[in-house]
Amino acid sequence: MSLAEQQIRLQAFLDADELHDEALDYIAAHGYLTALSICPEPVPAEEWIEALFAESPRYRDEAEEADITAGLLQLKAQIERQLASDDDMVLPCELDLGEEPDDSDLRGWCVGFMEGIFLREEVWFEDAEDEVSELLLPIMVASGLFDEQPDFAEIAKDLDLVDSMVDQIPEVLTALFLLCQAPEEKPVLLKPRH
């Protein structure tokens, strides 16, 4: 089976109604795997797969389970390659919250990303809390998970600000990846050019 076919099957499986209500759909799973690919500490596949589904799916047979697991690992590897390349990350959805942010794919992707962070929250903020918090702000705002907090409610009211933050997400992902995965390269990036 080709990579594209495997991803189509994975997407159909994750977007099916049979999964647990709290299971992540394909777009949210992409965000989740992106966060796990950036996370400073590797999370064992068994752990993140279990968390992604909330409860074990009813697979038709062992072959389907192996197929879906392989598809998830393949998608994560693809995201890791994209993050490590020189190009900005391409999200599987528009960089736009639209008229109804709660129904937008981007919100789903950002919620998935935050779910990935929550698996190892303390590790994310261990070494560079201020930089990580600042870089995560656009994703946190777009996720809508923090709208109850006054600062976030204030930002959410300014639609132009939200739009400009959302546009920064691909660059933010690259910066987070460098910060968390290649910290020894960071000083070189920050040195002034003579």
C-alpha cells in the first residue's frame, strides 16, 4: 500500500463516528502528532496512541489495528521530516478560524496540538519557559481552550490580531522545533552576523 493510500485509510478511520467522543479526528491527530514531534522528551508510541483514541477502538481484526498503528507512525515520521526541513510546516487545514471558530479545522488542529503538550506539559516548559510560552501563544489562542482567561478573552475580541497570530503558526512550529530539538544550534542562530 502506498503512503498516500495509507494516509487516506487512516483519515477515514479517525474521522469515523464509531470512535470514542474524545478520540481525536484526523486534523486534531495531525496537531497532536506535531506537538509530540516537537516535544523535548520522546513519548512512547503505546502511550500516545492510547491517549489519542481515549479508549481502544473496535478494530475489525489485528490487520486493521496494525494498519492504523503503522499509519499513525508514518504520519508522525512525515511530520518530523517536515519540521526538520528548511521549509515552514504545512498544516492539513486552512490557516483561518472562519466565521465559526469552534467549527473550524484550524481550531481542531490547535486543540490536538495542545493535547500533545498536555501529555508532557512539565517537560515543555522546563528549559525555556518564557520562549516556549511566547511561541505557543498563537496556538493557544486559536485552540479556544483558554478563552475563559481574561487575557485570552481580550485577544479573542481583536479579530485582526487573532488573524495575524494564526498566520504565524507555521513559523512558530519551526521555532519551537529548533528550540526543543536542536538547542545547541540556537546560540548560532542568535549570534549577530559580522
